[in-house]
Amino acid sequence: MKKLLLWPSFILFFLKELFLANFRVARDVLRKSPRIQPAIVAVPLDLKSKFGLMVLANSITLTPGTLALDISDDDKTMYIHTLYLDGGKEAFIKLTKETFEKRIMELFDS
């Protein structure tokens, strides 16, 4: 029952992230000199659920400016392409784990 109650929170979180990412990408498209720093980052994963991994990959891919490229064979690492590596790789990893992965783990991992 508790997990069922987490879904509205996750949906609102995702919609907020979707809006902010769309705004950021649109702003850069309209600038003379976009402020992008593209990179591919290997993000270590703590998710155990295959379905949770799929939701994480799709959530990242649906968010403009990021794309889930691959998951390692042992399901321990996700390779993500980002247009915005503002604070460096460690900051990107921390942000991804503390936002998307944490919320998805609450939904799918016990």
C-alpha cells in the first residue's frame, strides 16, 4: 500500500523534471552560443529490479538533455549521455542517484 502512495509523488517529480529539462534545452536552442557540455557518464547503480532499471532508463531517456545509452551486463552501471555536465561527472552521478534512482528504488526495490 505504501508503494502505491509513492506513485503520485514520483509522477509529479518526473513532470517537474520534464518541464525543467525542456525549458533548459529550449533556452539553449535559442541562444547564439549554447551552454552545453556533452559527455557520457558511467553511473553505478544500486537498483536490483529489472523493471526498476527499465523505468530508470526510460525516465532518463524521456527527459530532454539526457539519454540512457546502455546498462552493463551485470546491471551495475548505466551509461548516460548528457548535454549538461555542469558540475563534473561526480556531481552528475550524485544528482542522478539522489533523484531518479532513489525514487525508483522506493517504488520497485524492497
